[in-house]
Amino acid sequence: MATPAVKITPASNPPVLAPSTTSVLRTSPLLVTGAPGWLADAVLAKLATSSSPRPLIRCLVHAGFPESRLNAWRSGFSQVKETVLADLADAASLTRVCEGLSGGTVLHSAGIIHPRKTRDWYTINRDGALALARAAKSAGARRFVFISSNAAQGRSDSRDHILTEDMPDRPLSHYGRSKLEAEQGLLELHDKGRFDVVILRPCMFYGPPVPERHIDIFKRVIKGKLPMVGDGNYARSLSYIDDLANGILLAMEHPSAPGEIFNICDRQVYTTREICEAMAKALGVAPRFWWLPSLSSSTARVIDNTLAAIGVYSMNFHLLGEANWNVGCSSEKAQRVLGFNPQGDVREGYRQAVAWAREKGLL
């Protein structure tokens, strides 16, 4: 499929930015990865209503994305001027994607959660992110916003122990380690005022529009077949998609964001049971679950680790193995430093998500 030609602008050595240059960032070129996609689309939708439209919004689209779906997606995002096919595992294609980004911003939201092989996490989430950042830096981009994950920090010691960014990072999965190693490499590339790196750690997203994998969860809740480990009272933080998009916009422009890591999540820390009961209420069904002992999660974790040691990934064992973890997070730092103002509530958020899914005939 042919893609729009990209004008080549030689790499430059831009002067150090002062805090007042926020307006410059708002009117500079923007590269977005992970589009079409749940999070990238939410950010692009907000940018479409901005009073300071970007002169160029380019999207990196994964090579192999179906052309018919891409054309349909383009019709809803007229503010995207260019789409370029590329592969995060192909450094040469990333150099081409970054041409003409001098003074611009990169929002890197692309990544892989459920791979075929363990090594894919590192190839895409770590190596791909670093290759893209190096290409962007060489092209003269001024800000690189990386969408990491709370998995980079790991779990907390108890339900009441809420994770903050200044606590030690102890990822317990290859996914989390791949994100953490990407963060570490990106911060080495950070050059304040010249190539500003900002790292955001969202938790599990929720809210409309709803991806297919979450529709499947809703259907399990309706049938009373959603697994619930132990008593379900494990701490969980979520990120309402609209709040997350707002947090990203702040990270793209705020003068205090560079060089920092921010959790972006709801104010309230929930439990697994509260989240699932909120889904059931939104769906209009009694909360009925497939109860499993906590030991089943610990056993699945052993199996998951054993498979990972030989490079094999099993989504079911992986997810069950994390089901008895406490992963409550605080977004207080983002609220204090960036002015992040999360409005999300799991009950209202899932009500909106279910309403959207029913409107689209998915439930």
C-alpha cells in the first residue's frame, strides 16, 4: 500500500527549550504510534478538538495492518495527515518514520501485551522503543512520551501498600521487565531541553470505546463464568481511558514533565471483586463468578514461569498467575506536578462502556 511521501528535514541541534516553549510544542509536528488503537485513537480524538491544531500529525501503522480497516479508520481521523507503515523490529523503517520531526513530539503508545514468544516482549517493547527514540532524537524531535505500564514496578507487599513512583521497581513478569528496561534506556537518552523523555505508567484501561477482548470479559460476566481468585479482595488500580488521554496531553506539553515517571490512574484504588461487581451492575446481571482458590493463582504462576524459561507464553496461565497480586497505584505525583485531574470511577466508567457496546450491537 502506498503511503504519503515524507519530506526529509535534516537533523538539527535545537536550542535548549525554556518552560515558556509549551506553545511551541503544541504547534510542532507529532508522531503517534499504536494507531489505529484504543489509546492512540482516544488521544487523536482529543487533539481534533484542540484550539491549537498541529501542523502535522503522522501515525506509525504496523506493517501488515489490513488496508480496508486502515482506510475506514482514516475517514474518522481527518486530522491525521500521514500514515506510514513501519515495524518496531525494523530500525531502518523507524528512521523513515521520523523524517521531518525536527522540533516535534513523539507519542509512543505501541507495544505488545500478549506475544507468541517471551522474546517478543523485549524485541518490541524494549528494543523497538529504543530504536524509535534514537531515530527521533537524530531527527531533532524535542519530546518523547513513552507509554509504559504499572507492570514495570511490579506488585506491592499488601493490599494497603499503594505503589508510588519513588518505590523500588521489582517487575515480576517479562512484560514488566521489558517495559522497565525500555524506561531505563530511554532515560539514558534524555537530554533536558533538547530531547525530553517523559514516561507514563497507566494501569489496565477501561471505558468506551471497548476493545474485543473486553467485550469477551463482559460476556463471561453475563454468563457467570468469570474466574474470581480467592475472595477477590486484591488491590487493583485502573486507568479510565478519557483520563489517560488527558494525562498524555499534559505529558506532551507540560514544562515539568521531562525526565519524570508518572502513574496515570484513577484516584481510587479498587479490589478485583469491586471491579467485577461494577461490570455486573453495568450489565444488569447478578454478580456470579467462577470461584477459584488462591492456590490456583500461585500454581499458575509457577507454570507461567516454567514456560517463560523456555520462551513460551500462555495467556491463560499468565493472567491467572497474576490474579492474587496487589497492584494498587497512586497518581498523586501526576496530580501535583502536571495538574492531572482524574475523574474516572469504575462504576460510571463501566456503565458507559456497556452502553457503548450495546449501542454498537456487541452485547
